[in-house]
Amino acid sequence: MARRAGVDTSTASRALAGDARHRMSEATRARVLSAARKLGYRPNLLARALRTARSNSLGIVVPQLDNPVYAQMISGAEAAARERGYALLIVHVGEAESGVTAIERLTRTNHVDGLLVSSFDHESVLAPALRHAKVPSVVLNRRAAGVANCVSLDTRRAARKAVAHLLELGHRRIAHLTGRPGGAGTRDRIAGYRGALESAGVGFDPRLVAAAGFSAEGGERAMRAVLRSARPRPTAVFVATLLAAAGALKALRAARIAVPGDISIVTLHDSIIAEVLDPPMTTVRLPTRRMGYEAARGLVDLIEGRARRVARVLAPLELVVRGSAAPPHA
């Protein structure tokens, strides 16, 4: 492998071990890792753990397993961990459990070298819990006061892009089904929604806003609430996330409201679910897998002393136009 990468054996060994005490260029490190992948190299994690007093494992805490957002996030984190010679332990936060409890459980019962955390908990309890864990940590999918290391998505820009598409189609009465009340991501989406309306000279109507959270059930309830309270009825709806949009679609179908004939829907995040819905869902694609990948890479850099802080906000990708949005009827 060292011969294939064009380096000596000791350099290859240090690159594979992620040894931060020895300087080497990122190009050299990347060349060694590429050669290792092509040759099918697998590090002996037990031997390394005995040598370094590390477990060479990362923990990732997620609040949902049936949501494609978290599946993509985990996929990216696992790929980065594997590249750097770490295993990834997944911990699901149950409905009766908080993310803080899951963090305590993970650090108490498993010797992990660092934590990736996606949690719905308020920052006032999340930040102390991460400090108490006493291992490096990176928060995913949000920014949180008191937490230095975060990799998140620019959902404000994504929301603005989604609503701008509806405005360009000619919609002026656009509802918004938000995420969880009080969350940073929810605030960002609302700001993007309102910013797009303001730029188009469209007034904000609070009767068109309802909290959906991040589940299909929440989206269904929120859509029904808007249909009850908003008069005249909206011609379009921007939904915070894909699963909630699927729930909103179910509510509209039950009310015999055609999509997109009577109401158009646009949402954030993209996956196979968006393609197989009827009609297929127009979405703003976000780099969710990359978020998991960058967070795990950054966490390993923190563990191995190559970084002191990980703070990144990833821009949204493209608008994916499908069948759920169309111009309003005259």
C-alpha cells in the first residue's frame, strides 16, 4: 500500500492511524487513504485501541429512524467514520426519552471517543449535557447557543427558495406548516418564508401558519388546522420537511382537495419518498448526507487534535420540480 501511494511505510502508517503529532500534507494523507480503499485495507481497531487507549468508535444520537433526513445523515457519518478507521454506534432517542438522557446513557454504558448529536432538546439543557459528557462532540442539523461545534443546513435560504418557486408560479396565499415550536430550524424556515413573501410584496397572515413538527402525523394535523382556520383557503403550502408534507398530502386527499389542482405543496429535503408520493413532491434538495459526513470528519479531527472547532453551515442544493406544485386556478 505504501508503494502504491508513493510514500514510505512509516508515513503510510501515520496517515492510516490519523496521527496528529506528525505533519503531513492533506494531499499525502488523501493519497494514502485512497490507496487503502482500493486495496481493501481494514485497520485492526482492537490493536489500535490497546495502543492509544481509544475505542475508535463514535456515537450518533438521533431522534427518528423512520425519517429519511436522519437515514441520510447516518449514512454520511458512517462513511466518514469508516474512512478514518472508526466504528459508528447509533443510538435512537425513544418517544419517552430526551436526547440528554440518551447522551448520558451512551457515555455511561459505551466507551466512545466522541459524540454526534441530533436532538430536539432545548439548548439550555443540551449544552450542559455535552459538556458533562467529557468527550468531543458535534451537534448536527442545528445551531445551539453554548455549543461550539455544529454542522447545520441553511434552511432559511432553502425555505426562501421553496416559497419563491410558489410565488413565481403565481401563488399569493401560501400557508406554512412549521417544524417544532421554538426550534432554531423552525425559526430559520419561518424567516425564509416571510422573507420571500416580503420580497414579493405579499403580506404575512398568521392564520396560514401551523406547527407540524417532523412527522407525517404532525403534518396531517397541521394541514387540517389550516383548512379550518384560513379563509379564504390557501392555494399553496410550504411544509417544513418531507414526512410532514406526506401527512399534509394525506389530509388534503381526505378533504377531497386536489393537489396541485386546488392546493400546491413544496417542501424541504429530498428522497425516494418524494418520488413515489402521488403526486410526486416538489422539494428543495439539501446536502443532508454531506452534513453527516462533514460532522463525523470534523469530530475525528477534534478527537485527534487536528482541529479545535467545527462550525459549518451548508448551503441548499437545487429545487427539484415534480408534480405537486402548479400555477393556481384563475
